[in-house]
Amino acid sequence: MAEEIRRGRVRLSKKLPPSPRPIGGRWLDRFKTRHPEIEGIWTRQIESARFNATSYEGVKRWFDAVTELFLQHQYPPERVYNTDESGFAVGASQSSRALVNIRETSSWKRVGSRQEWITAIECVSAAGVAVPPLIIFKAKHTNTAWIPTHTPQNWRFSTSSSGWTSDSHGYEWLTSVFEPLTRPNDLSARRLLVMDGHSSHITANVIALCMESAIDLLVLPPHCSHLLQPLDVGVFAPLKRALASETDAALRVDSGRISRVEWTEMYIRARAKAITANSILGGWRGAGLVPLSPMTVLDKLPSRSATTDSPPHTPLEQPDLDLSLLHSSPPDGTELREANALLNSTLESTKEVPSSVQRYTERMTRFAESKHSENVTLRKQVEEQEKLLDMRKARKKGKRIALKGRFVFSTEEVLEIAKEAEAKLSSKKPRGRPHDLKDLDLLYSSNQPNLTTSISPAVRYAKIREEANVTIRDDTIRSILKRHYIFHWIATKRPLLQEKHAKMRLRWAKAHLNWSDAQWANVIWSDECSVERGSGKKAKWVWSTLSQKWEKDFVAEHPTAKEIRVMVWAAFYGGGRSNCFVMCRDQNAKKKGYPSISYAEALRDQLPLIYQPGMVFMQDSAGIHTSSLTKDWLREHGIHVLTWPPYSPDLNPIEHAWIQLKQLVYEIIPDVKTLPKNEATREALERALEQAWQRIPIELFKSLGESMRDRCQAVVDAKGWHTKY
């Protein structure tokens, strides 16, 4: 800049220096001394949309509406509020001043990487009081582990898929935070709520609730919140500085990731430091609202006063030359030609002017007229292009356009406009791929069928496309559902439960939920297991080409005829086990099943070996377990039986031991499937089962017994219905 100013002075000077000297270090100070009307300032960044939209006339019209509203209702300061949301990047910091050694050459400050976005909805009153905030995390569900124990009880927490606010969050804040906490004793007393024109602030639900609750909704002009919103003027800046200071303190200790609970603790401390009565009242004063002082803001804006041309002034020395053109910008083409003709004729009539000067002046006037005509043409083209661009940028439809020019939104007319605009938006068919595929609301309407409906994935995807009115691929739908932890698989088989069974299971689980590991270790877990030759083996993984898929070496063969089947009984407790007892069929029975006599024989043979006083014997409610023969034998031997809910194999840990048993059989007899189907093979299978049961480590039995607390908790969480066990 200094060099350009000096070049201009040199061009105007009559004496041209041979070589200009370098500009001195004190040049700027001397320049400011010569021109006291110029000063140096620090510039501040502002978005171009805010700069272009902030006009003196628009802000003045808004203050006129505010003044009329204040005169009509006479709001006291404790019933005037301002709310807005602000986003915080976890781990972000700000530049700050620091004391360092004078020999230190580096000024870097270590900061962590930005992790995620968290939004806080804040609200302050003109009396200097802050309303409890609503914190929005980027998640699907709120986790209590993110909330410190010393968090104020009236704080609210929510989640969204992006970490930003939405229409539902704006309505949730209004209904659960603002309206109940600021409700005056006199329900007829009106409150004023100032907010910007964000889409979540001017929904039909919000406007209707404000009208029902005697809340006057005052909306700021577009892109003017940096001047007119108290939170932006005096609160959010010190809050972010305080939070950055807390972040710096945490990063000096550990530069790793900041957890959500740590961020919440930092926000609680920063909020207590920054959001004070002084900062809140300063924000209202700076916005010119309380006390009401429009000039506080209007004085900062340039007013568009009409420019008047200077009156024509003709020097006495040359009465025929109209110098008024020198003060007009730009001159009219006709006036310019007339002035040039007058100048040339005046020079011709003056004998003192050399002829060379006259010719040069004549060429210069013709050049000026030519460039003036070219400039007029270019200005016209630029105006037409800017007009066309503005027309293309201008929004023709939508709620904001319909409500443009309105500031007080809590009226019936504004409510009807908002409802109509939202209805048109919801009925509009989306084009192509949805703009935001993070919310399932874009895929499911209110009448979407239940996810548990038994339909194939292809039919489900077709229904989603039909309900959402979009054309997207199956892979896209699958990825969306996966982000929301919704998957599809073949339904797991479980016993048929009725309502009464679920209640009995829930009652039993609650009664035993607080048992200790020592109590569970004294329970003898028992059951029968039917083992068929060829069943229970681990799945076979193969690697092959597509052409090898159906070759003999790459398929898992299984017999189709009836196979050898053996029924065994066994039991275990926290510190030991019984032997594996092979049960005998009743060959005289119609179905050749296993009678209660065989079960009683297993009890007589094995239970006395492991049962000790103080232990509890567990058996389910199968027919052979509840027969009079079994009950009489247990009663005679003084064995206490644990009551058991019906249809509850998921509560019996021995079911997991059977899986281990069947897999160990194949380690003992690898070729069991190829042996002939005869009595010798049956006997070999029985011996393998007895050996496999003894190979199961005691540690597995201990861990299965210790899992009972988790099993009971799972039943309680499922309210008595099926669990993952």
C-alpha cells in the first residue's frame, strides 16, 4: 500500500527523482500523523451472507416491530428470553497468550484432533439468569456413562445422528425445558422468546405451543444474529474461550481422545465461568434490546442516504465552461460530448495555448467519449447478469419465503402459513437418492410394517422403497439399516412361551438375581442329553473355487436314514461333576422312550456321590422329573430341589456343556460316522460320551455357574421372554 501511494505522488510531481529511496520503517507513523482521519484497526471475519444481508433499513424495520411489541405488553426483564444452539467440536481449542522464556523460538501449542460434534441449546433471560441447557450428542441412544454424577439435575441430554439439532429437538427443548421452567405463576402473563429463523425454531408445533402458552415468538432478521442476538453478542464467545481453556488443560495432561463424560465435565466448569449475570446483561445491552436502544446497533450500520449532486459552479475566469461535470460521477454521455466540444472550442479561441496541446486535448476528448460509451455498455451487461443470477438464487417456495418480512410468529396467520408450507414439503416426492441417509425416518413412514414381520429381505427392501418413494439399491438400504443396528437373519428357534410362562420366568429371575457366586456354586445342575451319531460336529470350513463347490471333498455329507441315538444324564456343580450315566429305553413301551424308572436309576447311581448337605438339586419340569417315583426318592433322601420355571433351557447352564460334550466325542472317535450301524458302534459311542464328559475342564463348570447372575439379569431385561443364552 505504501509503495502505491508513493507511486501516485511521484506521477503527480513535476520533478521525477532518478531512483526512489526505500520506504523507511517510520513511514506508516508519519503517514498517519499527516492524515489524522485515518487509523489502523484489527479486522474481524464475517460471512459474506451476513455482510450483504445486514442493512440499515431491514434492522430498523425489525426494531420498529420490537418497539411496538414492548409498548403493547410491557414485558419485565425476567420474562424476556433469548435461545439459540451452538456447536462444539470436541478437542478443538483457540489461540491464547502464554508466558515463555525469551530464548524460546517456538510458539506452537499442542492440540488434540477434532473428534465429533456436540450441540448445546442455551437460553438466557434479560434479568441475567440462564435456563438449564439441552446437550445433544452424536449417537443413537443416550448413555448414562456420558453424564457425570455431579451434573445439575435439571440439565437435559439428547442424541441425534449428526450431533446437530433438528425439528424434534427444538420442540423437545421447548416442551421439556423452556416452557415448564419459565412458566410464571400468573398463567395469563406473556413471555417473549427471541430466536433466529432456523427451521427447527419456526415449525408449526413450536408456533402452536407458543400460542397456547402465552409466549410471543420474536424471530430475528436473516443473517443478523451476530448483531441482534444477545447470546451471540455477549455469551457464546466467552463460553467457547472458557471451554477452550478447559480443553487446553486436559490436553496438557493427556493429548489423547477426550471422552464424552470428560467433555461434559469441562462444559459444566466452562459454563459456570462464562455464563454469568454480567455477560448475559452485557449481551442484551449490546443487542440494543434491554434496555431498548435501537441506535446501539443502528449506529454500527452504514445508512443509505441519497446522494445529491453538487450545485453547478462556474468560475468567474471562464463563464462559458461548465465545470459542474467535474463533480458528477459518472457524467451523462450527451453532457460529456457537449463539455468536450466547449473545451476544444475554448482552446482554439485562446492564442496562448500551443497547437500541439490543442491537438492532444482533442484526441483525449474523443478517447474519453469512446471509453465512456464502452463503459456504459459493460455496466448494462453486468447489471443484467447480476439480475439473472439473483433470480436464479432466489428461493421461490418454502416456509421461509412465505414468512419473509414477518418478525412476530405467535399469530394464527403465521401458524397457518407454517402448517401449509410443512404439508407441501412432506407431500413432495423425493427425487432420486435421499439427501441424508442417516435417519431411518427417510425410509419409514408412520405406518411402516413392524420389523418383526416374517418376510424375506427382498420383500422388505421393496416395501422400504415403496414407503419412502425413492429408488435406491438393496446395498444402500442394507448399509442404512446396518448403521442403525438393524440386521436380518433366520429366526432363532426357542421354546413356545405364553404370557403366564414369561411371568413365572420373570418372577424366578428377580427372586434369584441377588444370589452370590457361592450360593450358585452349591447348585447341582442336571439334565439329559440325546446324542445322535453324526450330530454336534463343528461346521466344516472349506476354501475352493466356484467350480469345486459341489465336489465330494468340499461338501459336508450326513446320513439320511435313522442313526444310532444315545440318551445320557449328567450333573455338575461349582467344584465337581457326576459321571455320565447312559439311560436305557423301555422296549415294551409304545414309543420306546425313556421311563421315569431309568431316570430314578440315574439318580440312585450318581446323585449320592456328589450331593452334600446345604446343596440344592436342579432339574427341569419334564415328565420323568415330576413323577411320583422321582419325588418320593428325593424326599426320602432329604435332597432339596430348586424350584424351576417352565420352558427355561436358557437358564440351565448345563445346556452349554452338552455342546462341548458332542464336540469332544469326535476327537475321541474321529471316524464315528463311518462305523457300521450295529451294537458295537453303539457301545463305542457310549464309552466315548463317558470319556468326553470327564475331559470337560472343571473351570468351564465354574464359569457356567458364575454366569447365572447374568442369565437372571437377561431374563429381567427381557421381562421374562427369550434371551440370548
